[in-house]
Amino acid sequence: MQSVIQKHPSGVRALNLGLTFELLWVLVSRELRGRYRGSYLGWAWALVRPLVMLAIYGLIVGVVLGAAKSTPDFMIFIFVGLISWNLFASIINGSISSVMAGSSLISKASFPRILLPIAALIVALVDAMFQMAVLVLAYVIVGSWPSLGGLAYLIPAFLGLVFFGLGLGLILASINVYIRDVNFLTEVVLQVGFWLCPILYSYGLVVRGAEAYGWPVGLITQVYLLNPMASVVLGFQKALWPPASTPEGSAFSFPGLLDERLLVLVFAGLAFLALGVWTFHRLSRNFAQEL
Amino acid sequence: MEAISFNHVNKKFRVGHSRSIKDSLYGSVGKRKKSNLLLAVNDVTFSINHGEAVALLGHNGSGKSTALKLLARTIVPTSGQLVTNGRVAPLLELGAGFHPDLTGRENIFLNGAILGVRRAYIREHINEIIDFSELGEFIDSPVKFYSSGMSARLGFAVAVHVEPEIVLIDEVLAVGDADFQKRCLDRMAILRDEGRTLILVTHSLPQAQEFCTRALVLDHGTLTFDGPINQVHQAYSSSTRSHVGTE
């Protein structure tokens, strides 16, 4: 039996929710304002890394390996995949590092610890917004735009990504306080996960590859799609890669039942997020003595 | 009404436990049940009324810092009940949570939010805070260029302006020059005279006597004395002897 009771004079409790949001806002703006301060290019750096990645992959996979010839709007195709994967990876990494970096705060002040990973999530979303702006610029340059019908896929794909990513981030961040291996393990798993998603190759390649080797296509694709991020990436491509809605784009074939898969993903993601919040809440009570 | 009550509070720590999977795997194979439990706070019961100024005394490792962390609610008790009534502002290590790349002014808002006050309130009192910190034009420079005394001054300035009901003070007066220390002490006296509850953690008895009317002495996690501060001298020094004796 242990309990901590905290009472406030009347009136203070009513302000608590507002205060929590203000603290969240302060944590987010601390991160955003502090990050590029003192650098000349400032916020442009938020775009340099993803654009360099895009250029390297575009050159190697697209030109050297020749994937660009068979994929319409190849650069946009991989950029869409990279944006969704980067968002996922930065939610996970941001959650873990926010708790580690916040150790001085955690050991000295009492506040809802979950605000740290939530602030990291918001920072990751801001970064993704910048990349989306570049994507829009790319549409202008290429001259093709995604169809309105396809854009509807963005909603479940995005929600699935955020729920699943934050849920996983919360679990990993809280375990990492007790077992520091989690941080390193995550790095490796994310690297593997990147190649398990149809980012630099299309989903159709998985199907054709399985056929070429004479493997059971149904089984292979079912296993492949067990990875929730594979469905998320497909949802993003369906929404944001303009050729997805054209006959030549559908030759790349998205898996059947993508709509249903994404819908399941949203609800499964929500359940996973609940598990993450519960785990974090349980483990965060003694963060101050472990960090 | 009671501001704080500890009811048979215990806090155990595992000491020197491993932080990697490898260690815990190896550890569990060989010596399985070798528990290194440290009872940092051992069945402590006391209550403090609103408006009291209490000194929490004890030597290094006596559990007074743990008790203070329990009060600040950064850690939770292993067992027992702990009640705090009113907003608690810990003045533990000033300037915790400052972001080095942000200016002093921006950090005032950051620290205020962490201590639990609304932005609007800080905005209203920002000039008082800056005046108290005596940072002048440096308030708009990044905190990373501050000396440790300067950031301590800023931290203290924010902490004393957030109007907490319960103030926890942990050896903060070790920083800053003599003049600033005096102003901190003056300010603490004002807080006390305004009827706020003050908990001062220290191992300096003279400093405690200047401020507090009541003392709690902790020794190896156990509460060994609870009474008027002018009677503490004997209890405190005898706890010193027993402390030395056990080592």
C-alpha cells in the first residue's frame, strides 16, 4: 500500500489542464527554437538531411540500378516513402532521447513525464510538415498532382503511423531508462525495418520476386504486410504518389484490401498507443531515481 | 490544516544494479537473490502545518535528500502514505531545466511552466523577476554564456516569484556571492513571514536556526528527532557520534 496524495486549494485544479498544455508548448518551443539557434542556415538544416538522402537513393537506386525507368515519378515515389519512414523513425528516436535528455528536469521537478515524448512527437510532425512542403514543390515542378480520391488514404495511414509510432516510442523510451540496451537495439531494428518497407522498391516487386523464386505469393505477402509500417508506407504512396491512381501506376499493384488493412491499423494502433501510455505511466514513476 | 504529512513512509533503492541486458542475464545465473536494498527512508512519520518553517537536518546519506525528493514528488514512496496540500515549489539545484541556447528571458517562461505557473502570470511579473536576478541586459543573452552564479540568480529569481504554498530549499545558498546570498535569505524570510510553508534541507545548524522554528533530524533513514529547533543541538550531535561510530 503506497499512495501519494496531492491536494490543491480550490481553483488550482481547474487550471491544471491549461497548465499542462502550456508546459507542453514550452517544451516544444524550447526544442524548436533551441535547435538551430546559432547556425547560419537555421531551419534550412531541417531539409538538408532528407533531401540528401533523397538525392543519394534517387541516384543509386533510380539511376545506377535503373529503377527510375520502370517507375513513373520515381523521385516522388521514394520521397513519399522517405517522409513517412522519417516521421516514424523520428517519433521513436525522439521519444527515447527526450526522456534521456530530460533527465535533469525529471530528477528535479514533478510534471507529467509523458509530456517529453509528446513534445518530441510534435517536433517530428513539424519536421514532416517541412518535407511535405518540399513535396508540394516537387508536384509543381513535375506537373502531376495526386488525385483527391487517393488523398483520403492519407488520413488512416497518418493516424496509424502516429498511434503506432508513439505507442512504440513510449514503450521503448520507458524501458530504456532501466535497460540502456534498448536505445542501441532500436537503432538496429529501425535500420532493418527501413528495408522491410516498400520505400526504395515497390510492393509489386515483392509479389514478382516471390513469383520468380516460386515461393507461395499469398504467404509471403501476408507475412510482409504483418509489418504495420509496410501498410502505412503503402497508404502514403496511394495518397501522395500521383501515378497511384493512373493505369500505369496501378500496374505496381497495391495489395488487395488496403483500405481494410489501414482501417484495422488505425484501431490496432490506438490499442497499441493505450498500451504504450499505460506502460510509460507505470514505469515513469521512478524515472527520477534511475536516470 | 496540515501542509504535509508523512505516514509510515518507506523508500527503498536497489543499489548498484545493472543497466544492461548482459549484466542482468549473467547476474541472474550466478548469485540469484543477492539483493542490495538500501532503505533510504525508513518508516518516517511526521506532519507539518501550513506556515511552519522546518529544518530537515542530517548528515550525508541520512536520507534527507530522498525525503525532499519524495516531497517534490519526483519519486514515489515504496510504501506508506504521503500527502501534500498546496503547490510545492522545489528550489532544488537552481536552473534545472534551463535550455543553454535560449536567452535568460525565454528560460524564465520555461522554468515558470515547469514550476507550475501560468504564462500570463509570468508575463505580469517578468520585470520583477529580471530586477531580482540583477542580470540587466544579459537577460537577452543565451544562458550558456552565463556564469554559474548568474544562472543560479536567475533560477532563484523565478522560484521565489511563483507564489508556492510549500517551498523546498536544498542547500541552494551554496552558490552566488555573499551579497546575493543575503538577498536570498531575506527573500526566504519574506516567504516565511507571508505564512508559506518552508522546508530547508541543510547540514548547517546555524543556518537552520536562523530560519526555522522546528527541526526534523534524519539518521540512516530514520527520524531521530522532531521538535523545537533550540533543542536540536544535543540530538544532532549525538547522531553525529552514532554516525561516526557505525563507520
